[in-house]
Amino acid sequence: MTDEDELIARLEVHRDMIGWLIMELSKEGIQAKRTTGNNPKGDILIVNQQDVPRVKQLLRNFHIEFNG
């Protein structure tokens, strides 16, 4: 595998993970969308700022679930 292949594989995993997370947030009634242009604030925009604490808790739960 070339260096480029490894980079592409990592980016594909990242892309798919962001898509999965946006879908999971949607299931929880949280509106989120992808950012573009290498936004320095991150890859996901939480539409309603009041949802941010809930999103942080969901992320903690996912981390525990998938990383032990």
C-alpha cells in the first residue's frame, strides 16, 4: 500500500464516521450538518446551540461504548 493509499483510507474512514455521527444525532432529534472548506471550528455544525451539551454527552457515551 502506498502512502497515498493510506491517506485516502484514513480520509474515507473519517468521512464515513462524520456521516454516521450526523445520522445518529438526527435520530436523537438534533440537527447537524457537515462543514466545508476545512472549517477550523470542526467537521460538524450543530444547528441549535442549545443542543451542544446533549451532543457532548452523546459523544461521551459513544466513546465509552466503542472504546471501553
